[in-house]
Amino acid sequence: MSGAPQKILVMRFSALGDVAMTVPVLKTFLADHPEIEITMLSNQQFEGLFQGIDRLKFLGVDMKGSHKGLAGIWRIYKMAKAFAEFTAVADLHGVLRTHVLRFLFQLNKKKTAVIDKGRMEKFALTRKDFKIFRPLKHSTERYWDVLNAIAQIPNSQLPTPISQFPTPSSQLPVPISIGFAPFAKHNTKMYNLDQFKEVVKHFDKEPYKLYFFGGTPAERLLIRQWNKEFKHSVAMKEGMGLGKEIAIIGKLNVMVSMDSANMHLASLAGVPVVSVWGPTHPYAGFYGVGQNPLNAVQLNLACRPCSVFGNKSCWRGDHACMSGIDPSIIIEKIDTFLKGAKEQQKL
């Protein structure tokens, strides 16, 4: 592509799942354009997501420390300018912080492009009445559009799917490793923990090994309790970092998660996910990259979805989208998925 930029600064801060979804897009874009180098500007703690990607450098920021507030935005700009002479800036976030940064780079005569979040169509999908219930553009496609605007490639579509995961067969090794990630940033996206334990109990036996994933202090405390309670659980070292956590996830046969970051981490690791959905919906464009839609556990309710991110209170007041999911439904989904592995164990 003639006259294309050689160095692109890509910006995406928080949340972990959204940043994780940039990884397959950037890999695909770099593979298509060997003349381009990318610097990823994101939260420092997410650096592990971008290890080992050719022609991609990482520039981390501390949003709770030196890069907090307007003064912090200026420091980020100065740091990025000193890091490299960028020819273009791709804003994959589209929030106040990145709007200001993009404006500063525009003053410096750099080409910029910003994500179209599709706010109106997402509102139509999640409003209480007269929903327009249809699948929207996936987040990875929206990221791809920004990069193509920078590279001046009209009407280029992201290869779909970026990756596919094989269906289990009798060749799966045993013991069978299952990851359980019962947590989410917003409580409304979490399945009742007592009911979730019923799912875990079903698999607390041979030939299974159980792994629990969570990040906050409260989540880690619960995981310690579960590691003691379930005989077939495998305790993992805390604070290992994203890179090592993804490596562990990559050894699982299946991950069971909410609509949360762990769904996306498993997708990066090439691991199939059985995901549980409540107020949010895969149609909003945040389903795990390459995941089979049939592995999503969800109820067909007229009120769903009521939120894009799960940060709104329940209109009905009973959280029926989650409370109505019996543990047996999730167990059956996992059992069906792992049927081939269980057949091997009988041999």
C-alpha cells in the first residue's frame, strides 16, 4: 500500500476483556502489513497480553498514579512522543482521555482515526421497549475499521472468524482440565455463587482437574476457600501476571466463565469457553473471538439484553436472566462439550 504509515500508535485503556480483543486484530493487521510497526499504549498491567508479537512494542501507563487526570494525559502524550516518531494514531477506545490525546497528536499534524462504537444501535438492542434484536458488529471488526482508516484501505473486512477452536474428540488427554471463572466486573453479570458451586461439585471427581480464576482480593479469598473445599482443585500461585495466567489457561480443555475478561483470555489462549450470559448478550459484539455461539448459556427473555456492559440495575427486580438458569443447564452444556473426552476415559 503506497504511502502507508510506518509507525502506528494504538490506544486502548481498560477493561481487560476489551484490551484482550485487540490482540488478534493487531496480529492479523501486522501479518497483512509487514512494513508497519505498532506501539500499543495501554494500562501497564496488561503488558503480558502483547508478549511475543513481532513488530509490536508496548507502552504502559499508570492511570491511578502518574498518569491520572489532565496532567497525567499530558504526561502520556509527552512519553509517547519521546518513545517514537509516530506517523499515525489509532484510537480504539473513544473516551475523553483518548479524545484529548488524539487532539494533541492532531496538533502535531499526525493522522488519526477513532472507533465508531455504534452507540445508537446498541441502545436499540438494549432499550426496554421496541428493541431491535439483531447481531451487531463485533468489537474486533470495529477495531479493524480504525486500523484500515489509518492505512487508507477502504472496505477491507477482518477475516472471520479470526480463529476457530476444534470440537473435543476422543483424542483429548486425561485428566480433563476445567477452568472456572465465576466473577465479573459488574455483579449483575455474575451467576449466583451458590448455584455456581453446584456446577463445580458435579465435576469434583475423576477424571477432572479444577482450576479457579479471579483477580481481586475478595475473589482470591473465595478461591482459597474453594481450593480447600474441592478435592480435585489445583491451587495456583497468586500474582503470577497475565502472561503466565494465559499460559495456564492454554492447558485447559474448557473454560467456564461469565461475560467477563476470562472468556477473552481463554479465547487468546485458544481454549473453548462455555459462557454464562444474563443482562448482556453476545449480539452486542463482545463475544469471545472465535468461540462457538452454541456454547453460550442464556435464557430467552423479552427484557434481554438490558445493558451493553452489565452496569445497570435489573428492570424486573428479580435478576431472572441469571436466577432462572438452573445449574443443570450449565452442567449439561459442559458435559455435552466434553463428551468425547469422557468416552476416552472409558477405554
